[in-house]
Amino acid sequence: MTEELLCEKAVEMLKMSYSPYSGFPVGAALECADGTVYTGCNIENAAYGATMCAERTAVFKAVSEGHRRFRRLAVAGGTESFCPPCGACRQVMAEFSPDMDIIMVTPSGKKRTVNLRELLPYGFDSAMLE
């Protein structure tokens, strides 16, 4: 999949967001190592702790279908500012693919790409449990 199509999928997911409390929709599109793509949106809840981010929605969908390696993830917020993944999402993505690229895209198509290690330089990993 091209980067452009992946970003378009993330932006398309903004309309699927359930964000009545924050009013801040987020969409994501995750490309697995084999090229399969999973999408996600943020899903809020009146009990705020039960809210799920778009990035984790996409990752959990992929993992539940047997995928464990990811190439890149595009994430779009509902504004013209770049929307980086939150800390919890960074940690979840690092569990599977700490070297994946994160493409932050705006609804108008502006993009900024960073490596996940740049966003989470000292992530907690399984080696720390030994």
C-alpha cells in the first residue's frame, strides 16, 4: 500500500470516531509487515478510563487476527495540528514493532513521519522482565 493510501484511510476513519465528550476525533490505519491494513478510530466512554484510542484499536484488531509485526501506522486528528500517539499507544506499538514508522497526517494532507523509537526512546520491553 502506498503511504498516500494509508494516510487517506486514517483520515477516512475520522468520520467513524465516537468522541462525544472530547469532540476530538482520531483515525488510524496500520500496515502490517505482510501488507494487510487495519483501521481504527477513537471510541470514548462516559467512564473516561474505558476510552480506547484509534491507534490501539487498529493494533488490537491486527493482533486479534494473528498479526504481530507492523511496518507503519498513519494517525489523523480532527484538526490541522499533527496528532502524535499518546504514551499508552506508543507502548502498545513498541511491544510488537519498536522500529515502525508513525505518519502523522492532517485532514488536508500535511504529513510528518517519525520513527516510534523517536517517540518512545526508553520504552519498557520484555527484556526488563528477565
